[in-house]
Amino acid sequence: MNIKNIFNFCLAELLVWALMSLSYFFVSGFYPSWTGGIFTALFIVGNSFMFAAALFAVLALVRLIGPKTAFWTAVVSGGFFSLILGIDFIVYSQYRFHISVAMLQLFFGPAGREIFVFTAGTYLVLAGAVGAVFALTWGLAKLSCCFTFSAKKIGAVCAVLLLIFAGYNGLYAWGKFMLVPAVLTQVPYLPWAQPLSLNRRLRKMGFTPKTQPYETPRKGTIQYPLQPLSCQTEQTPNILVILIDSWRSDAFNEQVMPKLYRQYQKAKNVFYFTDHFSGGNATEAGVFSFFYSMPSSYVASISASETRPVLMQEMDRLGYRFGIYASGRLDSPPFSRNVFAKIDNLRISSKADTKWQRDREAQDEFLAFLDKQDKDKPFFGFLFYDATHGSEFDPQGPAPFQPSADGINYLTLTKNTDPAPYLNRYKNSAYYIDGLLDQVFSELQKRGLMENTLIVLTGDHGQEINDTRQNFWGHNSNFAKYQTRVPLLIWWPGKEGAEMPYRTSHFDLVPTLMKHIFHCSNPPRDYSLGTDLLDNTPRPYSLITSYTNKAILQGDTISVLNNYGSMTSYNENLQPVENPVSPQVMAEALKDFSHFYK
């Protein structure tokens, strides 16, 4: 393989990658304007050219070793990048985000095996795809050695590609300077896109870029809480928080979770919040918002200083004993460095192999924890079930919802896939957790703990099962209600329960407990972005975050801000809407992302 053969191969790979890149736009949609169309064409080719140029540089250097080395390096490197691009497209089509360092850390981290569960069929399809990709790349490499272009033709092709690359970057620089939506909204579509921005240089030259009426504030030094807490606790009831991973709001009913539903119906002190939203569409964002009453954009700062939630700080001050029992790991995401930081002998993980077994193991250890309690001291218990996250349940136990899928092969799912078997499988996993919860309530009753234990039961986020028929399966891919709306029930000793039909969110739990349980006199904004759950005053908006994006929910309208500063809006069923949340709400909501920064 000589230099001209290498050029042929890189050009062929560029065309392949450009075609693969085009598929991203069939998922996200094409921008309906001439400006958007021109940028799309330049963007696809220009972004692919960047990778092809890098490949050419590598192969040209390897060619110095020998032609055979260059040939096989071309096959391996070209095939590997095509494979990564294909995997990224699968991830993007399912979740609308790209493979990133954070995602790889989560995948290969200690909790990767628990979070990402694949069937044998998935691995077989993936193995076939790997073989096909490398076979195609080998064929392109062979074909590239069969002919050569003249120096003039090569020069002409290079000139055209350089013009396209320059046009793509120039158009983006203009769009960034002028805040052109037709340009900015497309950049997140393709993986690892890093177009040129000239705003800093233009500022130095005296030109002022166009600014939005509101911008996401910059981060500074965290200050949480804003003021020292002043609390006068009169009584110290036990507090038990139970989270169900990926708990859909429609999974709490008499058919799916009959035992829990009966517990709700027979108790007189249960508050059921029927229009409740998580603060995130993924575990880290949902759990963080629940305990801190702030969006997960603060995670890095909080974790770096290992600052505990004020709720945990106050309970520690009052001598609560902590029993933390999660099915999944607590170090990935790093809850051991934020929510549960500084807890002695923190239980990091379960030992069982499957989610449903780990759920049972965590629960058994929690019940053993109750047996060891000093009745004169209160406890804080935490149970986190995980079976619904992977739609798992005991294969020897009941599975009343049929037909139920044998597993979930995400590589074969499309928007036309019938969701019913997968939804039934999910319901069977919720039915399994229902049986576990019944045991917990029975044991609390036997021990005489129901009378002095406040129980909070909710989900960290929802779980979409192709509900919108847009090929979304799971969570962390959009902010529609299927991924963000969850049940919330509170068994509150000494109070008369009721069904609460107004909008609430995870941000509301901490101010509720700090006010009614620990009698803190601070205004909630000192330590929270939420409102008392028992206050039915309409919330002007709710914040929801993912690993990469921020969303503001106003009524049924959801406006999503990505890291590039662009905004898209849709309703609770993921249908696009023309009007975003109001500018006043947007301005106030964005202030919340800097509320606890100095």
C-alpha cells in the first residue's frame, strides 16, 4: 500500500463515515431551512473529513515501516473507527447522547455489569456486526490498492474537501457569533464534533457576539447551605426512604402492585402525590435531586468536597443510626462521596449476581439492621430496589403479565417494535418488587415500627418503553413524562393522609422534612430549590436534568438546553411545540443553576 493507495482508502472511508453520519439526521430530523440544509451537508462531510485526515496522517507515518504494515493498520484502524461510530449511532438512536468519557467510565466501572445488561442474542448480533465491519474495511483496503488517481485529481479532491471543511467551520463560527438556531441545534447530532468558534478572537478585535436574553450562569465556588441551619427538633421519628429504580408512574396500581396498593388503601396516614416528577431522567440526577433539592449540575462540586445533604447532616447531629442498603453499587454513580459521604462502614454493594437477587439481599440485610436497633435511638433507613431497571424478576416466581419478552435485545428494537411484551416484562419485575415491599411492611408492623416511622416511597426516575413510538427504550434519553414522572407516597405518623393531585417534584422532599420533622426556621432557599410538599400553591416550573442536558418543565411544556446553548421544546408526549417555556420562567429557572455558587 503506497501513499496514493492510502489516499484512496481514506477517501473511501470518508464516504462510508459520511453515509453513517447521515443516519443521525434521520433520527434527529433535518432542519427545515436553506441555512440548515447547507450546514447539514457541510457538517456531515466536514466532520468526516476531520477523521479521515487524521487516519491519513497515521497511515502515512506507518507506511515508513512498510506497505504490508500500512495495509493492516488501515484495516484495523479504519474498521475500529467504523465500529465505534456504529455503536455510537445505536446509543444515540436509543438515548440521544453520544459515547463519552463519562459513559465509558460508567460502563467499565464497578457498576457497569449491573447497569448495562445484555442478552446472549445481543452479543451474537454484535459479533456478526464486528465481523461485517472489518470484512468491509478489508475489502475497501484491497480495492484501494487496485487503482490510483493522478496527482491533479488528488489535488482537486483535496481542494474540494478543504473548502467544505473551511465552509463548515466558517458557517458554524458565523452561527455561533449570531446565535443562528439552524446551525447551533445541529452540532450535537454528530459525535465528537468540534467546529471552530471565533467569538473570543472577535471580542479581542472589538466585535461583540450576539447574546441571548438569558444565559446559563457560570460555575463558581459552592456554598451549601447558604446560611447555617437553625433547627429545633422536638421529636425524632424513624425515617425510611425506599427508592425503586425506573419506577413508572403508571406501575403503581391494583393490578401491577396489588400488595402495595392495599397497603396504601388501608392506611389512614398516607399522602399520595399523583403528579410527581423526579429531578432527573437517570439515577444520579434523580437521587441527587431527591436528597439535595438541587439539580445534578452541582454533583461535581458537591462530590469534590464530600458535602452531605443538610438532611443527612441534621440526622447525624441528632444521633440517627444509618442503615443504607442499595441493590446496586453506591460508588458508581458516586453516592458514597455525596449523599452517603462520611457514613461509617457504608455498605457499597450487594454480592448476588442478578438484580432481583441483589434486591432480596439488600432487603434481608436491612431487616437484620432493624433487629439490631436501640429502640431509644431513631434510625434512617434507605432501601433501593433495582429489578425494574433491567426488567428482572425471579424466574421461578409468578409472572402474571403475558406475553412477556424473554429479554431485551436493544440492537433489534425499532420505533415499530411492539412494546407490549417488554412492558409486560417490566410489570412482572414491578410485581416481584411488590412482594418484597409487602415483606418490609409486614416486618415493620411486627416490630411495632409503623407508628413512629415516616416512610417515603418513590422512584429515582421513570422508564420509557417505546411509549411515544420514537424508539426510546429506558431512560436518560429525553424528558417526556414516561422517563421523569414517578409515584410518590409518604406514610406519615400522626397525620391524616390524602391524595394530592397538584404538581410536585423531588426537590420538594427536603424542605418538607426540614420544616415539619426537624422544625428548621431557615427559609427553604437557604438549602433547597423546592417547596413544602404539603403546600398546594402551584409551582411555576420544575427542573429536570440528565448527564448532559438541562430541562425546564412548565405545565406540559418542556424546554431543553444542551451544552452548546441551543434549546428545543416539546410536550409531555415528546411532540415538538413552537413556543418554549415563558422567558420569565426560563430566566428564573436558569438562576437556580447558580443559586448555590458564590
